[in-house]
Amino acid sequence: MNHDERSSMKKGFTLFEIIMVIVILGIVAMIGTNIIAHMYEGYMRSKYINILEQKTELALEGIVNRLKYRVKSTAIVRQKGTNNTEWLNSEDLNASYNMIEWIGFDYEALQGESNGTVSIPGWSGLIDLKNPATDATQVVTPGSRLSRASETMHALSYGKVDLNASSGARDPAIIFKKNDTRTFGGFGWDWDHASDHNDTHRVYKDPAREDILIFDENLSQKGVTNLIEQYRLCRSAYALVPEGDKEKDFNLTLYYNYQPWYGDKYSDGNRSVVAEHVSSFKFLQSGNTVRIKLCIQEANATGVGFGFCKEKAVF
């Protein structure tokens, strides 16, 4: 065998060598596939956690934006499906109280509009107690432009509420700022006693004045003997209600545009789903601060379930 023949033989591969190469390539491919699969799974996990974080943040922001305009003395909690009711700041609360309800003052109507120089509020929140026109039948609220407030209320309530007594719409309510003993019925929360709303006084605008609110019931006949200088004007109550058949997978729904001072329940209002697939909705009040915790869960494309929780404080 000459030199050239021996060189050509060395250039070939044995069957064993070929098999070893195939095995090594298979191992490398398997490792690479696992690495790619884990990278993809990590990407999907990160993606869906970010999505859940955004959903939770948006839902909490919507809740906070409503709760911060609550009339603090009106906030209650209920055990859904029962008549059990407590104040939000009660020390007797437990996990069975799963819905919040409150009356919100009409911030949008308060904003009013600018006359080109200054901004004139729709309602000022102040009563001139020394004005002779202020009595148990009506109050003078200086600095208000009540016609503008009425227009805003009418628009935001879908025509249900305004300050024009002759329009056929319902009246908003004044709630005085005071520290007297509260009752559930005083705010209209006792649905079986719709006529008992001594802390929510229905009012309408004097047709000839921008700064006079007239009570549709004489306050002296309701047992109100002293007027308070500060007030809040309210067109709606609000309720955050868990809805669904599952304890750890439910929708959180906001009810609005209903008036307890007319005997309405939250189910009489409009509704909007705040968050879907909620696994936990908790709340606690300390002083004037309310802490809200919301957890949302969801299965991603890999079939693995993820959850995200976030907490916010409302003052």
C-alpha cells in the first residue's frame, strides 16, 4: 500500500465515530431546546405578570379615584346577601364583610367653570348662616353657580339627577359636616326605612337665584334644629361588590348612579366591572385612611396560572 492510499484511508470516519457525533449533536440539541423553552416560559411569565400588574394598577387607581371623594362619615361595609352592616371604621369587622358602600360628594359639579378671570364652583360647600334668607326651608350658599352644578349632575347621571325641581329628575342631597352620632338610616342605608334619611337632605335650586338651595322637606319637621356651615352636595352613592360563584375567582363590580335618600339599593344603579378574575379584595380603615388590597389572577398561554397583588391607601 503506497503513501497516497494510506492518506485516503485516514480521511474517512468509522461508524462508531459517526454514531458518537450524532449522539453529541442530539444532546446539544436537547440542551438547546430546553434552554430555549425555559427562556420562552420566562418571557411569557414576565409578560403576563406585567399585564396583571397593569390591570391591578388600573383597577386600584379607579377605586382610589372614587373613594377619595367619599363623604367619610357615610362609608359602610356589608356582608353581601345578608342585612349585616357596619361602619367602615368599625373594630368589629372581619373577612365576611366583603363589599364597601359610600356616598360621594359631586366633585365634578364642584369644579364649576371659569368666567375668564376666576373659577366659579358649581357649589361652594359653605352656607351663610347669618343671612336672613337661611332658615329651615332653604340655605344661602355664597360663591356658588348652581345652574352649572345642575347641568353637570344631569349629564353625569344620564338625566337622573339635577337641581331643577320642575325637570322631573331627582334631587341631589346635602350632607352637613358634623360629628353627631350617625345612623345607617340617616343616610338611607336602611332600605326598609326609605323615609328615614335625616342626614341626607334633598335639595333643589331656587329658580331665581344661583346661590340658594331649597329643602324639599322642612328641616325643623325632620328634627334638625341647627344648620352647619359646611356641607357636601351629592348626586350618587357607590358600591364595590364581589360577584361570581367562586370564592377565589370573581369579578369586582362598581355600582353607581343610585340615591339611598330615595330608598335605592346599589342594584338599582348602573354597574361597571372594575376587575375580572379577582382572587382577593380586602379593605381596612385606620383613622381617615382606607387601605385597599386587590389580587388578580390569570392563566397565560402556557396554561400556568399567575397572580399579582397590589395595595393602595386612600386618605
